[in-house]
Amino acid sequence: MRCYRKLQHHLNRMPVGFPRVIGGVEMRLLKRLFTPEEAEIALLMGHRPETPAAIHRRAADNGISRGAIRDALEAMARKGAVLGVSRQGQDHFALVPFVVGMYEFQAGSLSAETYRDTLTYFKRGFALEYLSTALPQTRVVPIRQSIRSGHAVATYDEIRGLVERAGGRVGLAPCICRKGRDLVGSPCRKTDRREICLALRDMFDHGHRHGLVKAITTDQALALLDRNEKEGLVLQPSNEQEPQFVCSCCNCCCGILGILNTLPKPVDFTASNYAAAIDAAKCNGCGVCVRRCQMGAAAQVDASVRIDLNRCIGCGVCVPTCKQDAIQLLPKAQEVRPPVTTEDLYDAIGARKSGFLGKLKTGLKIAQSYGPNGARQPKSQTPKAPEPDP
């Protein structure tokens, strides 16, 4: 129907777009998320939360009542097609990207068909959309055990503080990536748990209101993260100083890590302020870090291990299991400070939104990072890690 194509074009103009792809899988996804009437109302919305009254003012010419708009917005929020939050005691609603956003809100109703269609959509166009944004939607922060005591860590790179500063708006959320893998008979190889992600702030408010997440205490959230760290999962909060979620990811399930793992230089598309370094004098080549690494950045070379800095995303999962204390995370030369809020993040992405030429440039950048025979071009590791402070 025409309303769905209009909605696809509208969503594609948002900071993180929703491109048209060969085969029309994006239309099937939209039809599962929106009724035709809801699609027409979504055309009146933007990425910043607004009241039903503000949205209704744009509908003055089409005869939709304010009550009908409010009811439709509530229905869309309940099924995760839009975000519903409270601002100064009033309900506000906003469009969210397909990822991270609409798709993750489907964790309670995901079908194998929708999961397969989503994978197809990633492969046919959305992956390039995701990689072409001016800023990544998520960032990688080091696991807590990978940071040496006494080392200064910026607040936005310290996982415990990110959760504690959510002000108690913390919820336990099911991992949609692992649920999707279960539905197609290919379960996660890293963990048997499924309620493993955290919803914070607005994502908590929305999810808790609609039964998508379970409220937990800050201490419970920190204990969950400790367990996730022990299992070697990569911590990916949204790319803000006040993050909306924290995902605990693995390379066998996570869509984002899956995209990055196909690239020769995933570091170019990752927001992270750290990289691993090996002290060759201490390394005995046991290979534990090689098995722990989710990105294939650690590789056995003769009797030692080397880190490919094109692939290291600074997650730190290799650090705490090194019995020789031969690995540590080092800050990168240039620190990247994330935007403060979600609105700041998407405003920054929207202000530098890639058009066709920008996406072509991203595609060429990926292609050029392969060697002449299609091989990955490794980058030599950083200098020997310094000795710990006395």
C-alpha cells in the first residue's frame, strides 16, 4: 500500500535511515509494525519526543481527532513501533530507528519469519546505513576487570558509573539477538541466559510501562554485568554519556558485532577509547586471549600472541583471564567524547547524514581496506605495554 512506501521514505530521512532494498523486505517489516492508519500518523512524527497535541497539530487537514491520535500512539508504543516516554508529567512519543529501536522492542513477540527478514534487510542495505552514520549508535566500554586500579577512566567509559547514574531507572531486558538465534535453531555458544541486557532511563520507562523489561535494582544490574564479564561478553551501551541501554554481546549472535566481524578494519566503525596491548616478555602463548576475543584481534604468532589493532575494539574481555598479566588496555592517543543525550546523538548524526555519495564513500573505504587479493591488512600492534605504576 502507498502509505507504507511513504513511511519508508519518511523513516529514511531520519538521522538513521530505513533504506529501500532489492526484494522489498523492508515493506514486510513495516506492515508487521504498523497498520495503515498508524503508518499515516507515523508520517507526522520525528525523532524528538513530542506530545500527542503537538503531533495532532500537523494532522489538522486530514480530519484525525486528537483522541484518535493519542489512542494510536499508545497502541504503537505498546507494540514497540514507536517510543513512548514521559516528560514533565506528560506523555511524549517519537520515532526510533529500526535498529537500535523498533526491532529490539519486538523481543516479546519476535517470530522466526521476522528474524530472518531482519537478517535479509541487514545484508541488502541496512548494514551500510548503520555503518555510514557520522557517529556509531553504540560504543564499546571496557569490562570493569580490565581496568587497572589507579588508572583514570572517563565517566562515559566506566560501566559501573553509567548504571549508577541512571537514577534507579534500570530494567532487565531479553536479548533479541539470542532469541532470534533460538528461533532458527542456532542458539548462543557463549551463554545459556537470555535476560542479559539492561534498559536505562527512557528505554526503561518505555519497556517497563509496556511489560517489555523487568525492574531491577542497581546492585542487581551490576551483579549481572559481573557475570556477563566472566562469560566474555562485550559491553555495548548506546553512544551517549547518559546511555539508554547496555547490551552484552557475542560474535555468534549480535547483529552489530556480526557486521563488524565481516570487515577488515572494524575499528574504523567502532566508538571506543581503548585498545589491548601485549607485553611479549610476559606472554607465554597459552592462547586463552585468542579464544576469548570476539573480534579475531588476538592471534597466535610463534610462541606469543599479537593484537591486530585494525580489529581490536577495546572491550577488555581478554585482560582478566591472562594469568601471566601480559595484557592490558591502553587509552588511545585521541579520546572520543560521546554526546550527552539521545537527542544530542541523533541531532549530530542527522546534521551529517550521508547521502548516496557518503554511502558510496563508506563502501569504498571498506573495499580499500582489503588487500589486492581480498585479504585483510593487519596493523602492527602498539608498542610494548608499560609496566604497572609502582
